[in-house]
Amino acid sequence: MSSQNPLAAETAAVQPPKSRRGFLLKTLVAVLVIAAIGWGLWYFFDGRWYEDTDDAYVNGNIVQITPQVSGTVITIGADDGDLVHAGDVLVKLDPADADVALQQARANLANTVRKVRGLYSNVSGAQAEVAVRKVAVDKAQADYSRRRDLAKSGAISAEELSHALDALTTAQSALTTAQQQFQTNKVLVDDTVVASHPDVQVAAAHLRAAYLDDVRTALVAPVDGYIAKRSVQLGQRVAPGAPLMAVVPLHGVWVDANFKETQLNNMRIGQPVEIRADVYGGSVSYQGKVESLGVGTGSAFSLLPAQNATGNWIKIVQRVPVRVFFNDPKQLEAHPLRIGLSTKVSVNLHDTSGPLLAKQSPSQPAFNTDVYKTQLAKADGMIADIIHANMAGESQKQ
């Protein structure tokens, strides 16, 4: 029976287990290598075709409501946050002064129409006077011719013939004066009717101006939107151009995303964009497209542009604003955005066929409103009624 070495048995009993540090280190290296390879494959096949930034904010039109005439505020039709529609009265000014001016303009137009009618009557009267003077000249000419024949035979004296000649000269002078007066009166109405006479046109223009001033005492909303920045108060005396409130059409907002200049190499107009807003925690995704690439960096258009010609110049990566429009307005109706909210924008760069800059000018207005189109039409109707009422049933050429 062989005996075991006690020292060897004791050493084997106290030897520590083999360390796992090397195994964990190798595992970590393998995981990192696999992750790097995975990231490389993702970037090569997909990631390099996207550029994103969180330096992006919701922007939109802020339509300022400013008076076009001075006046005292008597009514405020909406407050901050209220929904208004195009044509709704937002602020009403005291119309007393404008009403008086409109009445004066109406009376002035009516008076002018009657005076112009008098000019046409003067033409008719001058024409009749010319006819009378022509008859008088013909009579004086016949009388002179008869007396001249009688004077040759000695039947009348030379003095009587001289009187006949004086009468003819006087009649001819009167005819010339009447013809000149007729021409003077005719020039005032040539190639016109009452409605198109310059004096009537001037009076009508004054009426239009007074009518517009009267209509503009009611300040209306140019577009649908929500009220913001209301500063007007009841009883306030406002001057033309003073900002009273603003209308923000939230259905027409867009995103201004500021990309680094190094991110613009493959960015083109029309590329699809995914937008996520911080207000919804990233749970809502909007679809849009690149509408335009900025024509300058943000610093170039700042109030105090950087002066890089100084000795302590440090290169800083510039950012260029990229405007992104939303594809579907229904997304904004379901999840409305507000001016100034932060967003994250990701641009899909797969399609690089689009232009870097716009290639043609706009064919239609970018923004417009129709709420002011009917104002002058109503004024024209009022002018036509006044002219008709002061024509006393006279027919006019069309």
C-alpha cells in the first residue's frame, strides 16, 4: 500500500481556483468587436444615409394686427388663446369721426354730380346760342347785301350802308364769341359721361377713401388662427401701425432645423424628413420634406456678425437653417404644435437628385388673404347709387 505525500496533498488543498478575469476580458473584447462590426455594417448600409439634429424648432407666421386709422378702442373681440376665423372682428374703434367724414364725402359726390350736370347743360345752352348768332349773322349779311345794292343805285345814303356793315360786323363778333364759349364748355365734357367726368372721379375717390377709413375702424382677422400677444386695452387711443395683437395660424407651421455645415453635403430639397417633438416625448412622429436650404449661416445674418479677421480667430463649425414643411396637415390637427417648441429632425439622404437651391421663382403667393377684397366693391356700389340718385332720371351713355 503506497503512502501519499502529506506536503503535496496539503499544497493541492490550499491552491486557489484559476482566475476568471482573463475570460471576462476576452468576452468584453469580443462583444466590442461584434458591436463595432455591427455598427459599421449599419452605418454603411443605412446610417450614413441619414442626418439628424436636435437644434430644430417649430416656426410659423405671426400675423400682426395693426390699425390703419387712428381711433379709440371700444370693443375687443378676442383674447389670448382664442380661436378666430378669417373675417372675425378682433378690435373695434370708435367710428364717429369716420362716419362724419363719410357723410361729407357722400354729400360732396352728390354736389359734384349736380355741378357736372350743369356743365353739360352749359354746353347745350352755348350750342343754342351759336345757332342764334348764326341766324343773326345771316340776317345782317342779307341786310348788308341788299343795302349795298341800293347804295349803288343811290337809293340810300352811304351812312346807312355803313350802319348795315357795322351791324354785320357786330353779329359776326357775337358769333365768334358764342363759338368760343361753346368750345370752352365743350372741352370740359368732351368724351365723357357724368360718371366718368374727372370731377366726379375725384369726388368718388374721396368717397372711397372715406369709406375705407370707416370700414377700417373694425379690425378683422386676416386668417384662421389663435390669438397671441394681445396688448390692446379698452379706451386706448391707437395710431396706425401700432401692434395690438397677433393671429398665429398653427395649421401652417413648419420646422427650422439648424444643421452643421458638414452635414449638408448630400442634403437636397424635397428629401423626406422624420420629425419628433419633445412636447410628446418622442411618441409622435411627423412626416415632412425639405422645403429649402438656407442661403447663409445663422451667424452671417445675426445682428452683429462675427469678425473673423481678428488675430484671435478660432474656427467654429457653422450651422445652416434648413426649412422643413409637414406633409399631412391632419397630423398637426391630431397633435398640434406651438411656435418655438423643440423638435428632433432626421433627413433621409437616399435620394440626392433634388436641387441644392430653388430653380424657379414662385408661381403663386406664398401666403394671401381674401378678407379685404369686398371692401372697395361695396364702395363702388355706393358711388353708383349716389350718381344715379342725382341724375334726376336722365339717361346716360354706357
